[in-house]
Amino acid sequence: MNRHETIEKSVLYGRYIAAEKCTIRQAAKFFAVSKSTVHKHVTAILSRENPQLYTQVKSVLEYNKAVRHIRGGETTKLKYQRGFYKMKIVYICSPYAGNVEENTERARRHCRFAYDEGMMPIASHLLYPQFLDDSIIVERKMGMHFAFVLLGKCDEMWVFGSYPSDGMLAEIEVAKERDIPIRYFDEV
């Protein structure tokens, strides 16, 4: 490619980015070239050969860089919506009260088991006791309310253990009312 063709390509890429307000990645995809090729053309070459267009392109690229954290979140959300990530969210229902230390360790194992099965586990009893006091009635009720809200976001409930606690029974009842599928497991 001679110098004139190189400048033409740089202007072409630059005009596209300025007009479409797109990223280097999007421009590279549109022109079926590498990102590094587009970047080289719109920064190094365009800055020398067409400073006015370069200023416009630089403004678009700076804006894109400033909002990339937002765009990244939107991209992840779209991937989930399009089914790139097909993990089911499962609510882990297991005892907490009683032997808290042992039950906390069991809940961790249950979450790991769900994760190993390709699921996204949620165990409210591993979260809320971090800042709510289960022995204070109002805080326990709020913790249960929060758990029911989380349960509503789940695809399934997985119940562990042979003897459900009162809290577990309440969670199971809510899952049944909401037609959330329930699976029962022995200890893992």
C-alpha cells in the first residue's frame, strides 16, 4: 500500500468513527481489519495527515474510554439476555440456627456443590447474618423478608438435609406458592 492509499484508509476509518461515534473495535469489525490497524490509522497517521479529523476522532475515542465501564455492564447484561450465560440461579435452603459454625460450613459446601453443577447459588443465610442479628426478632424478620425477595429471583430451590428448620419450612412454603421448582438433597 502506498502513502496515498494509507492516508485514504486513515481518513476513511476516521470519518466512520466520527460519524458513527463508535469504538475502534466496532470500526475494525465493520471494515474487517484488526483493531491495531484501525488504531494505528486513526491515531498515528491521522494526527499527522488530517489534524482536524483527528481531533474529532480523538474526542469520540476519549468519550468511549470514559464510558467503557458502563458499556461493559451493558454488554454483560446483553450476553445474559441472549443466553450466552445459561446458569440457573438456585436458592440454597439449609439450616443455619443451632450449630451456626457447622451449618455455615455445610452451606458453603452446598453452594460449592451447586456451582460445580453449573449453577449460580444464592445462600441468604451466608449473607444476612454478616450484618443482621438473628436473635433480634425484627432483624430476623427483615432477614427472612430479604431472603424471600432473593428467592423470587431464583430459578430453583435446592433443599439440603433431612430435618428442615422453621426458617427452611417458611422458605419452602414461599417457593411452593411461587411455583419455584424444589429439589431435595441429602448432605453433600
